[in-house]
Amino acid sequence: MRVTLFVCLLAMTVLNIGVSDRGYAYAQASSTITEIQVDGNRRIEAATVQSYLLFSVGSPYNRSRVDKSLKALFNTGLFADVSIRRDGSTVIIAVVENPIINRLAFEGNLRIEDGILNAEVQLRPRVVYTRARVQNDVQRIITVYRRSGRFAAVVEPKVIQLPSNRVDLVFEINEGEETGIRKIRFIGNKKFSDDRLLGQISTTETRWYNLLSDDDTYDPDRLTYDRELLRKYYLSKGYADFRVVSAIAELTPDRDGFFISFAVDEGKQYTFGEIDVESEIKDLQPEAVRALLTTFEGETYDATAIEETIQILTFELGRLGYAFVNVRPMVKRDKETLTISINYQIKKSPRVYVERINITGNVRTLDHVIRREFRLVEGDAFNTALLRRTKSRIRGMNFFEKVEITQDEGSSPDKTIVNVDVQEKSTGELSVGAGFSTQDSVSADLQIRERNLLGKGQDLRFKISLGADTQQIDLGFTEPYFLDKNLRAGFDIFSLRDDRQDESGYDLERLGFKLRTGFPITENVSASINYSLINENVSDVNPGASQVIIDAEGELLTSAVGYKVSFNHLDDSLLPTEGYKYTFGQTYSGLGGDVYSISSNADYIHFFPLLDDDVVLSLGGDVGYIFGLGEDVRLSQRFNLGGNSFRGFEKSGIGPRDTDSGDALGGNAYIVGKAEVRFPMGFPDEFGLIGRSYVNVGTLTGIDENDPDIVDSSGIRASAGVGVNWTSPFGPLQVNVSYPFIKEDHDKDEVFQIEFGTRF
């Protein structure tokens, strides 16, 4: 009985084990992936889809890995929908591919060009389309419009379905109106008025006259900049604890304007306490540089004066050869006495020499063209004054948009590497000009010019000018470094026709050429020599003209050599504020030809800055004299005054005149003194308006002919007036209103002058 029971139990155990093994084997077989099938793919290979999976054929089916594979496929951006399901031991990947962009376009963008928007968006033709990418690009376009002051801009993406799973994507843009600044308010300011603070920031309130500026549109970056401007202004007035608590821009409900509020905490006003200088440089005593300081004990604290002192000290020490000198101001603030003491610490630095000069950024311009403008070379002692002069000379070439000069440490502490980085600009010109003036009436000109021919710095130009009274053709070429020497050489070929019927009753024609060369004597002194051969013809003489003019009718050949010396110490060649310029020259006519004379002339002008360079006084004078060598001075060789050369009088309105015919005859000698004050007119800088007031004093006299009808007075003439210069979007405009308060009866005065010109 017991044996039978044991046998039965043993048989049942064996049977259970067999059944269990078969179930385990079946489960193992069904969880192993035997095939992966990809459905729905048209453009993307099945192998590409499978490359993103975290499982493969032969691996067990794992739900966690399947979920991660699903996310990986979605993250590719290639598919609009993905599903993974299991059919036995087969895993089926069903995908719906995202379309490909066939064409990308913008509609409704009138203020911002397609090129600017294309540079901002990430989507491109032949790129996979996804809704997320489209929405990101919509936000980028809106950001572009907000930067330009259009916060009401709306962008709607439009998708056009095409065959072969392609789409055209069009961004429909409603630009809206510019979102201007309705009002700027300041909160917490007690020491300075709102109007004073408005003048210190760059953002302006929207006004009708701000047509030429975008400073009256909201820009978050500009608002950040304005916070810094306010801080600098208060620090320059002694308020060292000043801070901008907040700067808030609130958009109006109709989204057409902003209210901007600056909340400020002015704090107390400080004065300078003790000012001291310490030097760690062995050969430099503090007393040697103390006179350069611009901060003084007892004066109102001014942070800009500290920065100016650091720059002056750094420049002066650089001039002495310390390239990497470090001037550190140690500030000690006393809140009880409201004083700030400054200790300028000059850190130890060795004398430095130039190890190497690197030039980068020049694509067309040859290296040696830039290098020859350097005032120091490898091996020279470092000198910031010469380096600044070098930068000025390179900028003066007018070949580059940007010129940056930096220094790096060399192979040893006493050596420096000078890096010059330039950004070239177009030096070729094809320009058409038009203008109008009361002196020359309507004029037009065409000019073709290349100022950097073949990257060698050579200047080649061809110009045709056509005016109511003057027509001219001019061809010129200049080599700035002739024979690789610091010698400027060139030539001019010209043809001129000048209608002088109104003032003198004749026409003057000139045809000739000029050879010229110039060279520097010192950094600010230069000289030039020229030779000219000119054929002059006085023609179309009015029958009622002066006998002097009738006698001058016909042709003359002038062969002349001349020189000129120039002393130029101006701080700027276009709009100087200080410095002076003096020029003296002579011309000898008589190297063959029909004319024998010597002509001398000189001019001088000095600029004096007044009221922080906003107001500039200039004083100057011109003088000239010509005399014949064994003969009378010819009509075409004489000087003429009036118009632009002496405001308040007509062209050739001063000097010897035939009282019978009224013809101006010119004079052998002239002298003119000039005084002018240039000042701002109170308009925003973007208007480009500059006011002027001036006084001219001088005379033109001397004529060789003895004729009772000729009146020649050496009496002084004088005029005073005011003028306006406007750099308009259409070209420069100059208007002068003058009053000649000392004149002769036979002079021709001119109260109103206008001159306008533009190029395009």
C-alpha cells in the first residue's frame, strides 16, 4: 500500500515537471523577436528607422526598450506619428512621415526684406516640415519685428499640400503699425528734471519730426543701454550711490504705443577726497605723472574724470614704452563726510619692444600697402602715440570699414605682438550727381573711380561735370608710393569750359594736363611739386565788353611749375574741432609758352573748441599775389573774389571793374580774413543740422591796364551772416544769408545763397 502510494506520487511529480518545462520553453520562444517590420515609410529607408531602435532581431521583447525606441523615433522630427505593436514574435513599426518643404515664402512683409527673414528662420526648402519648427520660426519672425518696433505684428503660417508628401510653407505677415513711445516718465528724481534726464538717454518720445530716426520705437536692448546712460550721467555729477531701481515698459491696450517708466534712487552727492599716485615701476616717479591727473581734491566726484585719467596715464606710459601697464584706481568711500579718495596705482611693467606685426582681414589690399602706413616696425620700442598715429593713417586710406589694433604678449615679457584687423569696404565708385546753387544754377556729374586699384592703393578716376555755366572732363591717376618711396605721384588730364558771360562777357576754355608729386617732410608737414601745360582760349567776347577783355581774346599756351607746402595739425579732416592748417604755394609760368608770371598764395585756419566741442570757433585768412615778368598779367591768370570765396557778394562781385560795361576784370592781389562760429541748433543729432555765423573781411585789387573806365579800389569790404548746413537724406544742403555792411558802389552783392547736391 505504501509502495503503491509512493509510486503514484513519483509519477505525478515527473508529469508536472514535464508540463512545466514545455510551458517555459513556449514562453521563451514567444518573447524573442524574430522579425522587425516597418510600415508606412515612403521616403525614409527601413534600415534608417531601425537604426533608432533599442532592440533588434534575436533580442527579447522588452516594453521599456520599446517605449524608449518610440520616443527616439519621435525625437528625430522625421515622423508625424509612430506606433509600435507586437504580432507574435514580429514587431511592427507603423510610421507616418512628415512632409518635405518644397518652397518657403513670405507675404505681406513690406518693411523687412525677405533676405533678413530668411536669415532668421530655421526652416529651408528640402527640410522636413514639423509643426514645432514652424511655431519656433513664427516666434523668430515676431522677434525680428519687435526689434524694429512693431509689436502689433502677426504671423500666420499657411501650409499648401503638394503631391509626393511635399508642402509649400508661406508665412503670412501683418506688420501692423510701428509701436512708438507715447511717454517716458522718471520716478524718484529730485536733483534733475525729467527734461534733463530725457536728454541723457537714447530712447525718445514719438514726435512728428522723428521721421528719420527709430529711437522713438521700443527696443528692450536700448532700454538696458539707457539704464547705463543714466548711471553714467549721475556718476559724472557726483552721485556715486545712484541706481536705477527699475525700468518698465508697458504696452497700451490697443498695442500701438508704450509707456516707459524709470524708477531711480539718486543717493547723496560726493566730492573728491585725497588724490594720490603710487608707482611700482622703478624708473617712474609718481611726481612725474601727477600733472596729468584730471581729478582734484574738493571737486565734485566725477567717474568719467577717473576713466579719463586712467586713459591719459596709460597713453603716456605707453608712449614711454610700457605696453602692458596697468593703472588701477583704488577707491575709498567715506559716507559720513561724503568724500571719495582715489589712489592711482601703477603696477610694475617692463619696457616693451615690438616683436611682430600681424595683419588680418585684408582680402584685396596687399599687406605692404597697409604695412607702409605704420609709424613703427618690428624691433622698435613700443609707443602708443605712434600706434595711434598708425591707426589714424590706416583709417585715412579710406579702404576699410573697420580698423582695430590690439596687442598680445610676445615670446618674452619685454616683447609685444601688434595685431591689425581690418574689414575692407568697396573702393570702386560709379556715381551720378546732381545739384543746384545760386552761383552755378543746375549741375550734374558722372564719376567712375577706383581708389584701391588692384589692391595697390592706387587711385584712378574719370569725371564729367555738366553745369549751366561750367562743363569739365577730368581724368586722373595717383600712385601713393611712387618707386616704393613715400612719394605720391600722379597726373591729371582735363578739359574745361567756363561761361563768364554774366560777370565778364566772355567764355574761357582750358585744355591741358598736370604732373604732380608730393611727399611728407614730417608727420604733419608735407610738400608737393607740379608741372602743368595748359592751352587757354578766351572766346565769344561780348561786343560791348571791356576793352581789356577784347584785347585778351584768343589763345595762350601756359607752361608752369609750382610747389606747395602744407602744415596740417587738424584733429579731423572733415569736421575739425581744434588745431590749425597752413598752406603756402607759388607757381612760375614761363618754361616756354606765352605767359610769364609768378603767382603766390597762402591760407591759414585755426579751430578752437568751445563748450565741450559743441561750439567751434574758426579764425583764418587767405592772401594771394601775382605779377608779370616783363609783361602785364593776363586776364585768365588774375584772381577773382565772391560767391563761396567771399560770402555776401556775387561770383566775381569784388575787385576791379569796367564801369562802362560792368564787366569784372579780376585783380592781381587779394587778402581775406574769416571768422566763423559753428554751433548745434538744438535739434536731435539725427537731423544733421549745424548752424553757422560768420564775418568776412578783405579786398581784391591791382590791375596793370590804365583805362579811365576801370575802377579799382583797394578799400576793405566786409560782410556778416548766418548759415545752416543740413546733411539731408537727399544730399548736403547749405543755405547762407549774408549782409555786406562795407562795400564799394561798383560791387555786386548777394544776400541769399543756396547750394544743394547729392549722389546716387
